[in-house]
Amino acid sequence: MIRGLDTTVRRIRRRVFEEVARLGFKANAETLHNDMEEIPYRMVNDETKYRDSVYRARSIVRERLRLAMGLSLRPEDKPVHLTAGVEASNISDKYYEPPLMQVIPSACMACEERGYEVSNMCKGCLAHPCMEVCPKGAISMVNGKSYIDQEKCIKCGKCKSACPYDAISKKERPCQQACGVGAIESDAQGRAKINNDKCVSCGMCMVNCPFGAISDKSQIFQLARALAEGDEIVAEIAPAYAGQFGDNITPRNLKAALQELGFSEFYEVALGADIGAVAEAHHYVNKVTTGELPFLLTSCCPSWAMLAKIYFPDLVDQVSQELTPMVATARTIKKEHPNAKVVFIGPCAAKKLEAMRRTVRSDVDFVITFEELQAMFDAKDIDLTKYEAESSFHNATGAGRGYAVAGGVAEAIEKCIREYYPGTEVNIEHAEGLAECKKVLALAKAGKMNGCLIEGMGCPGGCVAGAGTNIPVAKAQKKIKDFVKASTNPIPPKELEEIELK
């Protein structure tokens, strides 16, 4: 795992976002083409040769640049200029267009999908258990060492398990290993390719590729433009923000820095989580405990909801119809600020596609991640430690803030049920990571989860492990725990359900 490490891939990605944000803040259509052309040369020169070739590194930066501008990758079989289509993105209200996650062909190293290979750790032992357990006779002794015939090998892994020296290595494509829905395939050249019919846009392939060959589209350019033009823009900030911008950065620091960028007002997405927790508590008691529904699936994670719709379409009716925290908060904002543009700031790549849905477009205008927001601060040379607002964000409860970690959604709903309906038995199940989510949904389909409230999180660890985060997962989880503990109110009042959002 390379999550949370300050790697070269992460630095390149951040630098691209920073350069694109500068383009947006500059908002100069006359020089945009030339400004874009300059970026790969500024980023990659003889002193900063990230790959085997300066020219290849620049080529990859160009494709990253296009994705960061909200454009698609260029085709490999026809000449398309770097700035082709940029006029359509040189606006402040461009929506995401699928596919969100894309493999940059020139960056992919065509890793082997799966296989086993004997390393130099082999001692050529007399017992040679690897040979004894191989069901296909694929292992022999060559020059005193074990050798695997790849033509005969069925990749069962029994040899690796039997080796007392751990001398047999399992080779597996990192992006493929991280994908819980089997969406990573291979093209004709053996490079990774995403099957968009299977992909649920969680972004785990992107953060686990050590070559940075997978990237997502961004609205950072369009948002910077809107801010530069002085539009009324309101930020809604996911509770996972705790700790993402520095150990000692308080909500007041973050709020002041956002004001410096040009945001006019600020809300906690935990407000929408509180609304959802109350609604789903009532839903569980009124529908599941009565037997009207066999179980209830939470809906706040877009990858989890998409997983259910794609792979278990007959369970769609069990997915909660309550608004996700992002949308519930956005609708609250639009009621109070009808002319404002709403920006969701969070840890999640999949939220970008959730906001693209026609039923959500009128509520959420932009989605950016914590990683992208940090790049915007960098582009404007904003040091968060030097800014502090007079007040914090709008207050939310510990229950809503706890949505940021795996198990937090179900825990919030359970606390509400026990408060509103004393004595009610609550059966909780939760899964994190798409592979585990699929297993739980399969059990639910088979009738093994009846009576349960089932929470699914596409990212192992929950929202704090999302593809757009800045710090290690364990550290983020602790920050959220402290954030929840410090909340004035543990759960929202029962009356919160009366807020009309739909």
C-alpha cells in the first residue's frame, strides 16, 4: 500500500492541479493555449526527469493536464492537439463527463496481471515442498534452484504457501488487486484498461498504481474561474476534513483560508448526514422491523450504491431513498442562497459522478477533493496557519461527523433509533472495500441479512480513505474520532426529519 505516502506520483499530481488552478484564477482566454503548452516544460526538464525519458514524462504530464482541465485523454491513433476542446472547458459551470477514471496509456507499465516467480531467496532445499504441492508439475530444479514453467502454472499459489523461505513471489497488477469489482482488464498491448460497465469510480485503482498511470477528471479549473469572476459560491465540507490540511489546522483556519479563495459561505456536510441519520432511523423502524422490507441498505457512499445497482439490481428497492449528506446539505444551502453555486469539498472521487446525475445537478455545481483544494491553496500561496476566522462552520452533531469512518453511518442511525425508539432491537452489518461489499450484498440477496441495517463503504476504512485525501487512513480515523468526541451534541433531534428538502 502506498496510501498516505508523499510519493513522486503524488507530488506530480498535486503540481498539475496547482498549475491548472493558476490557469483558472488567471482567467485569461487569450493566453490559455500558450499557458497550457508551457506547463509540461516547466514541470519536466533535464533536472526533473521522472521517467526513462524527458519526452515521455512530458507526454504523460500533458494527458494529466487534460484530465485536470475536465477534458478526456487524446486518442493514440490520430493527431489531437493538447488544447483541443479547451474552449468547451473554459467555462465556470462544466459538469463531469464519464468515464471519470482513465488509464493514461503512455504511463502504464503493462504489469503482469497475475503470476508466481522464484526469487533469489531460493535455497534449493532438499525437501523442495514447492515441487511436491504443485498440482500440475510446473516446478522443477534448474541449476540447483526451483524453476516455474509458466506454460504449466495455473497460478494457484500453493508453491508460495509451502516455501519455508518465502522465496516465491506473487506478482499482481496493483490497480487490479485494489479493484473490488474486477473492472481492470488489459488492452492489446497488455496495458491496464478500465471496463466502464463494471467500474463504480471509487478511485482505489488510481491511488494504488505506483506509476501514476490512472487519473481522474477534475473541475478545479472551472471552480478557480468562477471564484476569480466573483460568483457567489458556497462551500459544503465533508466531515472527513479533520486533519487533512495539517495537524494543527482548526475549522477556523480552514474557513478563513476558504474565504481568502473567494468562498462566501460555509456549511458542514455533517448537517446533511444528521438529516439522513434521523430519516433512516425512522425508515428502519417503520419498514424493516415491521417486515415490510427485508433489510435496509444505506446510500451515502456512491460507489456502494452504484455497486448494488450494477451487480444486484433486484436489491435496488432496499437501497435507502433518503438524500445523501452531500445533496441534503446542498438543498439546504440552495434554499438559503438560491443564486449561489454550491461546491462539495470532500475525500471522494465517486462524488464527482454523483453530482453529474441530472437529479443532483441543480443542487451541486462543483465537486473537488481535499487534494484538489490543497492545490488551490498552493496556487494562491495561502498558508492556512496564518488565517483564522471569527467563527467555525455551522454546527453539526457527533453522529453526522462520524459518517466519515467505516461503521460510522450505521452507528449514527443505531444511536438515533435507540434514542427515538427505546427498546427496539437493531441489527447492524457493515462492509468496507468493494470486494467485501459484494459478499455482503450476495448474503443479503440469499436472505442471510434479513432484519439488518447494512452499511457499505467502497473505500476500506470509509470516507477518510477516499481517493482524494491528503493523510494516512489511520491518522485520519483518529482525527475523526477526536472530532466526534469534541462535538457539543452527540445525536440530532428527532424533529430534524421535518426539514423539507425534497
